Amino acid sequence: MGLLAWIIFGALAGWVASLITGRHQGCCLNVIVGVVGAFIGGIVVQLSTGRGFSIGFDLPSFAVAVLGAVILLAIAGIATRSRRW
């Protein structure tokens, strides 16, 4: 995928993940969360299935990216919650 496709894909995945987790952030952070989430989701799928996963612009890849972004936001929520104590 090209750079623009990664930005759009990441923005959508990050936005959906923020809706699922209830952690609302800006557009730029949604892009970062979505792209990093796609990477994390790909690793999770690869480790759980034992085969490689290629991120493309399709529904399974979007689901994997959202899953990874939700995991990332959950980890960030746990980290920020523990710092408040």
C-alpha cells in the first residue's frame, strides 16, 4: 500500500478503535494508533495462527488493524491509569 493509503487506513482503524474503547483523541493520533495497531494486529495474528499476515486494503486487514489499535489503546489506558495513582 502507498503512504496515503496507510494514512487513510490508519485513520479509519484508529477512529473505530477509539469509538470501541471510548478513548477519543485527535485525527493525527488516530492515524498513528491505527498504523501502529495494524502492525500489532499483524503480529498477534501471525503468532496465533503460525503463518504470515499481509496487511492490504480489505475487510480482514481492517479488522486486524482495529484489533491491534484496541490492544494498543488498552495498554495505553492501563499505563496512564497506573501513573495517576
